[in-house]
Amino acid sequence: MEGLNPLVLNRIEKMKALKREGVNPFANDFQVTHATRDILEEFQDKTDEDLEKIKTRFSLAGRIMSIRDFGRAFFLHVQDRTGRIQAYIRQDKIGKDNFKISKMLDAGDFIGIIGKPFRTKSKELTIMVEEIRLLTKALRPLPEKWHGLVDIETRYRQRYLDLIVNPGVKEVFYKRTRIIQLLRDFLNKRDFLEVETPMMQSIPGGATARPFKTYHNTLNMDLYLRIAPELYLKRLVIGGFERVYEINRNFRNEGMSTQHNPEFTMLEFYQSYATYQDFMNLTEEMLTCIAKTFFDGFKFEYQGVELDFTPPWSRITMKDAIVKYGELNEGDVEIEEKLLEYAKGSGLQIDKKMGLGSIQNQIFEKVVEPKLLQPTFITNYPTDISPLSRRNDKNPQEVDRFELFVCGREIANAFSELNDPIDQKQRFLEEISQREVSDDDSGILDKDFIDALEYGMPPTAGEGIGIDRLVMLFTNVASIRDVILFPQLKSRR
RNA sequence: GGGCCGUUAACUCAGUAGGUAGAGUAUCUGCCUUUUAAGCAGAGAGCCGCUGGUUCAAGUCCAGCACGGCCCA
């Protein structure tokens, strides 16, 4: 059915014609010596006299992005992983027969060229081609050369096209990788050990979210894609890996938006003998290190908001934040009736079963979060919404926990870990009893984890950072789909 | 789940008041050996997202569906 497209048919005809001329349209014997960037960097600033003295020949390969034909000569731009360079092909340089073949090239084809750089009248550094080879014939045409590929759906479904023609897209994904490298370097330097823990778990734990369910035939058992690695990483801390981290995928079977993809990448790290207070400092260091790398300073813009990452970042308790940003009377944050009244006034629907902590959290999310533009640590979370966090020594209704917000979004979540197995078991049971009846096993107590805690987990702090959102922040991108190479979409059928 | 918007040539987009579909790029044919959004002359190219309805007549109006985007829950 695709064969009906005349553009494709035309290229297939060219391919056949090339074969008749003895050209392999999928050749695999071309040696590359240089990338376009090598040549541009080395010769960009050289004088024409210097260029004429060049004796060596440069061999490079890439995809033809455009062709400008002049009859017995033509220009093209060739693109490789490092950039683009212009090439000039003349009949009198490569010979009549070769020239005839090279005129059958199309934008989109991969070629190898050998030649040396010169500068054209319009001062563009260009390769004077002495030898040109077709390496791969492209049977479909590229999207348009000036507007690029605009259609968002096609950009996501055929990301390869997006990457070929929209240079900014590659940039985002280069940066994404760079950010992850920086995080790894940062943790490795501090003696953290990178590990991998199960993605397929028989009891999905470590967060509250609906899991994806799957089935193992041989073991004859249900399995769940993990919603968090937390409980396994803690087992490793118990096992003596005092500093561990994992950067990997989590899966949550929930709504999708510009902030949510069903699979997303999370950094979780744990450090024994540290506290959530230590981690606030660590987080400042970690993220300013990225900011400095990309913006050589602490200030940068995200979607029109001028951000200032100069430490120290403000630290405020959840209750104080509600009072401050929600304009509540100080005493009212502790009084359930006052809060319910306030919540109603803000258009929040509060479930009657909710405890004080949940109500505070709901109000916080609705009223305070959107106002936290500059990096802000929120501390002293209510215990009843923090089932894995250590209780505060002075006030057991609160836990030793913080979340970091930037531009109204949660960037990090950290706490001193609960290592009292009896308290942990109790809190799991409470959490399970509060949960709606569900058809999955997400409400099952992970007894093995409790057993592990009973062997003793040293005092430890742990933190999770959503990588996708972090990358969005540093690449100034509004949708999570623009920092994930293949975001989830409905199938077209 | 709800609201609004979009879907027309390979790509980017027009399409009046309902009257049998248009441009640029790309492609093809000529001319052209320093162009770069190369240029000049000519040609071909369409399931107007899908299904139904209204109408003498639907890309256009109506309904449903699909996919996508943004906002809300």
C-alpha cells in the first residue's frame, strides 16, 4: 500500500538504477576518519591560504539534509551526530561517470565523502569532494526543510524524524544524559554505590499508586511493575551497603498529563548515618552543580519565571507554609473544623475519612504548591501521610521529612527513614486499612520487608528525585513528553 | 471523566457565503560549475481523519467515533 506513494516509488526506481550501475545502495565498507565538528572546529578560523596548504584528506559520513543543484556541480549539506557541513561536488573533480551516479542522490540518503575543506565565496567552510559514495538509500523523503516537522503527534510517534530535522530536540536529550551523568558523578564521588533492584515485584510498595499488573507463566504468579524501588534499596542498606542509589524506571498506572508519563525515571539514594537535614544541604549542592554546569551561575529562566538557585534555599514547615500562603490564622492549621471550612472555601472536596494530616496536605497541594516558585524545602510533614518516614523526636505527629518545590512542582522527596520495625508494621497496617477495596495486591503487607527491618537498619536518610521533571526544569521544557524519547501515546490501530 | 481547539498533497499551511481543491517546500522535466530558503521555465501529485445525517450539491453545516493538543477534575 505504501508503494502507491509516487515519492517512494521514485526513490525505489533510483535505487534500482543505481544497482544497475553497480552501486550497492546499502554499502557497508566506508571508512570514516572525521566528524563534521572536528573539521569545523579545526578550520573554521583558518585563512584561505592556510586551507590551500592542507595536504590530508578527510573522510566523513552522514545524512544529506539538502541539495542545491547547478547542472555540472551541486552543493549539499551533510549531517552527522556532531553537526552539519556543506560539501561541493563538481563533475570535473569526480569524473563524468561518478558524477552521473551522484546526481541520483536525494536528501535523506546517507553518503560518505572524501575531500578537503575550502571556503566558498559566501565564506562557508565546505568540503571540496574528491570521492563520494552512497551508503544508504532513503526510500522516504524527509519532512520539509525550513519548517521542519511541526505536527506534535508525528514528532512523538516518529521521534526519529523529529531528531533528524529538529536540532533543538537532540539538544534536549543530550542535556538529559548530561544531567544524569552529573548526578552519577556527584554520588559516586561521595562513595555511593549504584545498584539495580527489581522492576517486577510481587508486592508493589514504597509509594501510593496504582501499579501495572503482569503475570509470570512458569512461576504461575502475578507480578507488578514497580511503583518505587524504595523497599528494595532499604533492604540493601540493611545488608550493609550504607550508601546506595538507583536511577531507573518506575511505572504508575494513573493519569497522564504534561507532568505525568506512565513510566518515568527516578533517582533514589540512601545514606546511612545521615538525616533529612543533611540531605537538604546535599540536594542544594547537587542541583546547583547542575545549574552551574548549564548556566554558569545560579540563575536561569524556566517558562518565563526567573529562578534563583543561590543557596541556601528557603526552608519552611508545611504548617507555616499553609499559614503564610493560605492566609490562615496561625492556630487554625491544627483545628480540623477550621481547615475543613477553609478547604470548602477553596473548592476542595474533602473525604470525611481523612485525618488532620491529609486535610493539611490537600490544602497545601492546592493553595501553597503553585506559589512555591523559587526552590523551597517544605519540612515537618504530617505522620499520617508519610508511612515510611521517621517520626520527629519532639512531635510524633510529624515526621523528619522534606519535599523540594521549584516552579510549583515537587522535585525531590526525602526523609530520615523509619527504622523501627514495630512502628513500620503498624503504619503499614493503618495504611492498608484506610485503602479502598481494590482488586490488586497493592494493599498487601510486605512482611519480608518488616522481617528485614527487624534485623536492624542503621539510621538512614533517603531521597527520591524525579529525573524527567528535573530535566524539564534545566531544559526549559513545558511537557514531560519533550524529555522522554518515546512518550506513551494511544495506539493508532 | 468534562470543556475548548486541531486533523486538507510527503512536509508546512490556505480554503471566502455550502457550488467538483490551492500555495510554498519536496518530487519530476529542461537550463545553469561558489550556492545556501540558490535561480528561471514547465509538469505531476489529494480517501479534505473515519462513519453517518441534512442538502440538488458538503473540505465547509449537524451527529457520533478515532487520534492529538491545552485546560479542568
